[in-house]
Amino acid sequence: MTTSTRKSFYRQGIIDASPFILVIIPFASLFGVLAVEAGLNVVETMAFSIVVIAGAAQFTALQLMQENVPTVIVLISALAVNLRMAMYSASLTPYIGAAPLWQRALCAYLTVDQSYVVGVSKFEAEPEMTVADRVAYFLGAVTPIVPLWYGFTLIGALLGAEIPDSWALDFAIPITFLAMIAPMFRTAAHVVAALVAVVFALLAAGVPYSLGLIIAGIAGMMAGAQTELWLERKAARQ
Amino acid sequence: MIETGTLWTVIVVLGLGSFGLRFVFTGLVGDRAMPAWLLRHLRYTAVAILPALVAPQVVWPAATGGDFDTPRAAAAAVTLLVGLITKNVLMAVLSGGSTLYGLLYLLG
């Protein structure tokens, strides 16, 4: 692979992740606003976003710290919210596991919902990509996301202005995730995995520490894998 | 008021822990082969986790205090449908967004 095609994979990553710009800007700003309201200064707020780089876990930790929950519980809860990152890591391993260690570490730091879903849908759709192409594409996908996460955390912290509720920005994340996921339903097994995961997510919504999500995810993955096996056996019999 | 010591403990430990979760497989497994059954499950990670993440927010949105909300549910359905038909992410986002704002305006 030549440098120019790798550059084009980087550029494609930027383009494919760009719809998320609409989501990241309000959510990063919101974190900045809430952190300052909770009494953090600008340096602390920025350190939070740069070191942790995980929206949902940051909101969880901030909320619990304000309620004076013991630190251990704050950490367990926020890490449980982030447990899905381990599943993303496992899912990315067949694609980028052969990359140099520093690149894997960099990609790990930059793994968020958005970069994961953009990356893995591309890697699935184009199995002929080399490991270096995939890393270039993944780094492209984080380019419109991560700098804006930092930047708008800062802007939110400095301006401290509330975003009006009437903008309904709470729903930006569900809409963009659904839009990203829709093209990934390539086989019946993908559809079954999603349906089972949704049913379990609703049934397990009351499970503490957001573990319902992990239960639902595992149930969906098992359903998908079993459906795939069943379809293979059925095809072999015919 | 959050104490400075507590805050920095949370930032550092949560940062390290989050990195650990993100690195655990890509870092430790690397290019060693993973068993076929595990790979078969991992193929469904994205299509299972992300809908599971979204489903409770669609059915019980935090913005309405957890009450079912027709504009949000309709917007989710339109986004998914347009995404399935067109396979175009931006088109799906725009359709879902206009459904949401349209219905919030009409029903609001």
C-alpha cells in the first residue's frame, strides 16, 4: 500500500465520522457547563475530558461525586458504564491486533462509541483493507470527534451557558447511533442480535451500575452467533 | 462541593481504568488468533450494544422524565427506517432530526 492510498483512508474516516460533529459539540459543551456548575475549575474540567475521554462515564462520575457517594462507588459505577469499551476492544482486535503496540495504544485511547461504530462497520464491509489502512481510517474517524470533544468542553466551561431544553439535544445521540447502525444489518443474524439486545436492554433497565447494557449486549451477541450457526447448518443441509 | 483530592483520584483512576478497558484485548491479545466461537460472537458486538444503549432512551427519554414521548419514538423509527432503506447515514440523521423537530413543533 502506498502512502497516498493510506492518506485517502484517513480522509474517508474523517468524512464518514463527520455526522457526529453535530452530536459532539452540544455534549462536550454540556459537560463543560455541568462540571463548572459542580465547582470544578477549567483545568480540572479539561483534565477530566482529556484523561477519561468518555462522555457517559464522565457525566456519571460527576453526578455521583456531587451526591457525595464514596469514591470507590463513583469509580465502580463510572467504569461499569464504560465496560462496553472492553467489548469494543475485543471486537476491534481481529482487525487492528497486528498493528504496532504504540498504534494499538493510541487507538485504544481514542476508542469511543462513535469511532468504534464508524471503524468496525468499514472494516466489516471492506475485508481487503490492510492493518495500516484500518489504523489510518480509524485515526481519520476520530479526527472530527476528539478535538471537538476537548474544544467544546473548554468552551462550555468558559461560557457556562445552558443549552435550551427546546433544542431536544438529548435525542442527538440516539438518532446518530440508529443512523450508523442501520446499514450494518446485513444478515438475519445481525437483525436477531439487535432485537434480542433491545428486548434485554428494556427488561434489564433497572439493573444497577448500567450493567443492564452489558447483559443485553452479551444476550444479543449470543443470539446473533447462534442464528449464524443455525443459518450455516441450514444452508449446509440444502 | 467536590473535594479536590477526591476529584483528582476519580480523574486519574477513571482515566487509567477506561484506558485499560479499551486496551485489554487489542493490547494483550494483539495478533494472536482468537477462537472461532469468540469471533462469531464479536461479529455482533456493534449491532447488539448500540441498539441496547439507545433502546431505553427511546422508550423512556430522560428529557421527559422517563415518560414515553411520541416525537422521540417516531424520530427513532424514521431514522432506523431511512437508514435501512437508503444506507445513507446523513440522510437518516436528517430525516430523524426533521421528524423530531416537526412533531415537537406540531404536538408541542
